Amino acid sequence: MTPDSAPTVQQLLAFYLEAGVDCALTEEPVNRLSDPDIGAAAREAALPKPVRTIPAVIAAPRVEAAPAPEAAILSAREAARTAPTLEALRALLEQFDGCALKSTATRLVFADGNPQARIMFVGEAPGREEDIEGLPFVGRSGKLLDRMIAAIGLDRTSVYIANVIPWRPPGNRTPTPQETQICLPFIQRQIELVNPDVLVTLGNPSTQTLLSTREGIMKTRGRWFDYETGTRVIRALATFHPAYLLRSPSYKRMAWQDLRSIAKTLEQAQTTSSS
Ligand code: URA
């Protein structure tokens, strides 16, 4: 495409895809540049002439003013602290406007499984299928996670599953450090309220965020950490993300070792609590 020539529809679609715009939010195209909330100067600067609206097949992410990251992190901490139950925490998240990901996601993906579970799995962020269904790990990697859980005799009625980020980042892009920090108090409170005996972090982002380590998953996987809730220490194990295992099946052998280690620790915790 030369600077002077108008882009073709294909080029425009490729541009939107690269920018993470990969699904329709509405049936009709919306010209967000005519939004009165967007300043006239910005509109003037941004408008190519003649004005082109975005085709109906893809709608631009809504541009909404989110609070400054520091303010959003503080308000997330304050809000999460006050949630007395998981239902209250979910309701708080439904109301929370401090994370811009909420405005591009279809819905909140809070959790799946049993809130009384003794084991909790935490991934990074929902993908496309999760965003549609409103449940974590229901896509391809979720199917593998189900098989991993089944390998130690459990299923979604006996485990609890959530993500560090409860809204799908557009185009499955990596969440920014600010987005992660804004969502962190909520997942920390979720872990505290579920209060499992064993916490399993799936993949590098979840491990680094929750277990406060900068080491990569190749070093951390299979290692037990102490996760402090503030009121209790929970045994936490890092393992590979199922999406990674789908791409690199040779690591399934190590994941299997991690699962056996998890099963053993669960057994020990059971014996200790019943003796
Ligand atoms: N990957 C994640 O980390 N979480 C999901 O819920 C789905 C895919």
C-alpha cells in the first residue's frame, strides 16, 4: 500500500487483526470518531478524508477513559479487600470499571468448578471460547486441562479454576503489566476465599504474578512455593500451561511428574487434617 492509495478491504482487515480487533461487538458499524466524548481536536487529527467507518464485520474496541493505573490498582485493592464471599467478589468485578479490558471483552470470566475444592488452578487470561461462554478453560487448552485433572482422579466438580485476568485481552494479546496489577488484588482475594490446600499456577505469567518470582517456567515448574494469603500459607506448585503443552507435547512427561507431586501433596494434606 503506497501512502497515497486507499487501502483495500483486505489490507484494512489485516490492519485490524494485527491491532487485535478480531470479532464483531455489534451488528452495525459504529463511527467512534463521532463520539462527542472524544475531543474535537483529536477527531480532527484522526479523521482521514473522506471519513471511513469500520465495516460491520469488525468493530473497533470502545475507547473508554479508564482511571489512571495507580488509582485503578488502589481502588481494586480497596474493593477486593471488602468482598466477604466469592459471590460478592464476582459482583464487585461486574461493577469494577478500572480495567480497560472489561470494555473489549464480551463478559466477565470469573471461575468454574467447586468453591469448596481443596485444589485451585489459575491460568493467565480467558481466550475466545472462554469469552463467549463466560467460563475459564473451555477451549482446546481447557480440554487438555480437564484430561490433566482427570489423570489425578479429579474433575471440575472437585477443583476450582480461575485466571489472573478475568477479561479476555483483545486478540488474545498479552495483558500489560498495569492490567495484571489492576486485576491482581481480585485473584488474590479469590484464592483467599476459596482457601484451597493446593494452588497450581499454570504457565509463566500466572506463576510470576502469583508466586512473586522472576524466574521462567522452565526453572519454576515442579517446584513448591509457599503462597501467603495474609491469614494462611498455601502450598503452591507451578506447572506448564496446557496451551504450551499442546504446542510442545514432549513436555507432557514433566507435567505428568508435576501432577503426581500435586496428588501426593493433596494426600498428605488430607492425612494431616484428618489425624
Ligand atoms: N488460557 C488461560 O490462561 N485461561 C483460560 O481460561 C483459557 C486459556
